[in-house]
Amino acid sequence: MSLESIKQNAQSIISANEKYSQLVLKPNHDKKEAEKLKKYILTLSNAISKQIGEVKKDVD
């Protein structure tokens, strides 16, 4: 994995978090959609953690 991939995933997290924040502010928001976004953000976060570990190994 490259640093570019980490950067792309981080940008995706930012975008998803913005969508999530806007969604949950609505009084009758779609709870399923909110849950999907939370899972997506968590998945991307886990991917970034793995990618950082791989980059660290490559540097060592």
C-alpha cells in the first residue's frame, strides 16, 4: 500500500463523516443510512491502520 492510498481513504472518511453529521442532524433521519455510514467510516479507519502498518514495515 502506498501513502496515496492512505490519503485517499482519509479523504473518504472526511467526506463520509460530513455526510453522517448532516444526516443525523435531521429530526427524522434514516437510521439505516446513518448506520451504513458509521460502518463505512470504521472500515476505512481499519484499512488505514493496516496500511500504516505496512508502510512502517517497508520503511524498516
